[in-house]
Amino acid sequence: MKIFVVGLVVVLCCGSGYARLAPVLTACSSSDPDFEKCVKAVVERIRPAIAAGNYGEGQPKAPPLEPISIDQMAIDRGAGFRCKLSDVKIAGAGDFTMRRVKLNKGEKMFNVSVRIPTMLVKGQYELDMQILVLKISGRGDFRLDLNNTLCNMQLKYIFKDDSTVQFQPIAVKLKFDQARFQLQNLFNGDPTLGRVGNEAINQDPHVLLGEVKPAFEESLGKYFTDIANAAVAGASEQEILPPDPQYEKCVRGVIESIRPNIISGNFGEGHPKAPPLEPFSIPKLNIDHGASFRVKLTNSVIRGLGGFVLGRVRFSTEDRVINITLKEPTISLKGQYDLNMKVAIMDVYGKGDLAVNLNNTIVNLQLTYDIGKDQTVQVRAIVVKLRFDKVRVQLKNLFDGDKALGKMANDVVNKNPAMLLDELSPLAEVPSPPPKGRVNVEMKLLLAVSFLVILGFPYGRSFVAPVLSVCSRNDPNLEQCIINVVERIKPNVAAGDYGDGRAAPKMDPVFFKRLDITNGPGLQLNLTDVTITGNSKFEVKRIRYNLDQRQFNITAVIPTLTIDGQYDLSMNILLMRAVGKGDFHLTLSE
């Protein structure tokens, strides 16, 4: 009975929690005229996986189909019918037969119908019901044999904020054919009355089935919803219902065939000339973040964009969105720069030639488009996301040609380029305006502009100790990054040695020559030659930060602190005066 869910999920090739198809699945295109036939074939092939709830390595475990387990159901119709079922096990659902699968993509809905030849339902019951003038009651084990049961299900899905699919509560409708009950311990175990009660129920089993059916349908609906959502965790509609199994292959073939046209910007007679991709020229670009960062780039020439490798292509005709992933093996940029920026308390400035080399850059593009009245395509916006791997920057004539300062600045940039790229990449990732005129789906303009993020300066990195790794303020996991850095440098914190001659007071142990604590005549305490050990065993539990206010709040736990030294004490405890002088030892936990 749950197969229709898994069937549908599996059937429709729902993706895993990693947004890819489960290893056991094969996709059925929603545009396939034999869609239903394809679904049935997939389900038949993966019956063992459906029964076990196991769709392969990397997939979340789904509730098994054999058996179906329901903890408890309760039905209360008043004095005429009360029933509780518990520890219910349903066997035989794995022998289902697919009858019908209908897809309404516009309504985001599936209708699935299956037939189950034989099912055995076992569990415990507690019953109090009236059949004509006979009042039947009892408590104990029950058995229900069902033959030729029909299950109809309606599945509706929504898109979550991350565009992945989630099923709404699934509506289940059952239609029973042949049924037979066996209720143990009716009438407190009276064998004669028990036999009479079972015979009365089985003369028309649909009376009892009709009473319990809504509870069964509701329980199974919840059960199947869990199955469906486990199977599609992290999957988009494109993974579940690809428009064409060969679509991505087709797109790759088309792009490879027109690569020379993309590079030259020439798409044939009658088509407007586009800027060439190889090389790509940008006469002028200004970036102004106020007094802290200003740069002008002129006569920039980018080479290597035409060597892109097409990664993944995802397409939604309903939302009119295309998502494309590209890899650029090697890109070089040359031009002139005019820079003025502040790194901590130091002004960095220069004007001269610029050279940048990028390797293995990943470009994620999201294109939204419209269909005009004349059925032509016009791109509305392009959003670019970049991920950099290897970067090398050379800025000539920094600090008015001072070779020592210029070399130092270039070395710092190339030692830690990620922070610079994190600061500047949003410039390339802002949604771009639509190109003028009609478009042939070529990516040249957005590709070139996106690589201007290569401008690189460290924003204070030249002052960071050698043992430290820098965390980007744009990292969505910034808190965890900081915690990881702190854990890695605990030995340096304890020793007060941060490399390259940078020293700080030791953290473990900590020494105080003298510490005075006074609270009026009731407490006077002088501590001398104090040694505190155990500080370096701290564990950072939480970090909260406000970058605008330049503020961090850190919560840490130190498992054990020991404090030793000499004391001189005078204090009041109720009516008693406590005084003393000598050695002391204090242990603090957590």
C-alpha cells in the first residue's frame, strides 16, 4: 500500500539528499509519451529496494515496505463503536501491481493507483461495538486477511526556499474487496461467544472495515509522506522530472558545435554581432567602496574564457530558468590599474600594469528569460556565482615604485588571495541587466565580467600572524571556521608564540605577582605568586559577531582550572572572624 508513494518517488526518479538520482533509479522524462510505461518498468526493476527502503549508498533510509509498521490507531464513534489498534504490522504490500500513474505538472500533483493481491494485517485490538442487537467487545490479538485491495493516492508537492521538492501530506483512499477478521479473546475469552462474534463480523466484514478505514487511510498517509520526503530529500523538480533524459547531452553537443562562434561573437548572417569571447576586452571599470577601497581598471584584456568546460545544465520551462555550471581551466587578465585602499592602519596605493592568472575557476550561472509575443526568447537577468581555486596576481609600481613595499604587498596578496576574492566577487555576482536585442543563449558577456573579481588585496592580512588562517566574512559557516582556527592554534596560544617573532604572554600557565580583593571590612584578601594552569584546554562553544560594530562575543568552557599561590585572608563568616596566611590550592571544574 505504500508503494504508490515509494513507487512514485522511485518511479519518478527522485533525487537523493545530495540532489542527484539514487544509484538504483533511472529517470523517466515528464515529456515522454510513454511516461506511465517507463514508471512501471522502473518500479518493477527496483522492487527489492522499495521493500527494504534502501535506495543505495548516500540515500537517506526510508521506512521499509515489508512490513509496514503503525504504532497505534484509535477510532471513537461514540457508544456504538470504539476501537484501538496497536503494534500493527502489514505484510504483502510488496506484491503490488501498478495500475495508473498520472502527472499534472501545472498543479504540481501526481495521482497514483495500485492493486495489492494479498495482505496480512496483525496486531493488538481493543473493541467495543454494536452489530444490530449484538454488542461485541474484547481485547487481544487480531488478524485481518485482505485480498484484491485498491489504493489510490494523491501527492501534491511544493518548492522549499532552496528550490528543492517537498511533498505535502498525502491523501490515501482504500477500496477493499475480500476480507476476513480473526479477533482473539472476544467476550473475555468465552470460546462460544467469541466464535459467534467473529462469525457475525465476517458475515459482513465491510461494516467493521468501513469504521476503521478512515483511520487506516490517515495513518498510511502520514507514513507514506515520510517515505516520499525521505526519498526526495534535497532533490529539485529537474532531478525528479527531467524534461528530457538526453537534454543535457543535447545542450553539450550544441555548445560544442558553436564554440568557434561563441569565441568570435559571429553567429552567422542575419544575427547581430556579439562581443568576442576570445579575447574579451573591457576598456574601463571603476570600483568605489569609499575611502577604504577605490580602484580603476583600464584596457583590460581577458584570455582563456573560450576554453570553458561545460559542467551541469538544469532547465525549468515553467519557471523559465536555466542553471549552468562551467569550469574555466586557465584565465589570464592584463591591463592597467589605479588603486587606493586601506589595510588596517596602512594605506596601499599604486598605479601601473596588472597581471592575473586564474586556474580551475568554477562559474555557476542562473539565467531567467521571457518568451515574447513573437515567440522569441529574451534574457531578463543573469546571476553569476564564482568559486576560485588557484590565483596569482602581479601589481607593478605599488607605492610609487618602492620595490621592497611592492614585493611585500604582492607576496601577501598571493599568499592569501581568497580573502580578496571573497571581498570582490559579489561585484561579479550581482544580477546583470538583460542584453539588448534577442539572444542565442551564449554566455560571453557574463563570463568575462564575472572574472573581474581577480583584483586582489588582503584587507589586513599583512598583519596576521603566520600560524593563523583567515576566515572570510562572507563564509556562511564563519562561526565554525573561527572555531576550527582556534582549535588548530591552541599550542601557540598556550606558549604565547605566534611565529615570525610575534610573542604574547603565555596562556598556560598564567602568572600573577599580586592580586588584591577587598570588599569593606568583611573581606580582605591578598594573593601573591599566583599560578593558573589549564587555560589552554578551553573549548569554544559559541561565537556571536557583529561585523558592522566590529564586535565578537565568545563563550568557552575550561574543563579544569588549578590555581596555586600564597594568601593573606581576613573575612567575616556570620559571627565568626576567619583569618589566615599561607599556601593555597584551588581547583575549578567547568
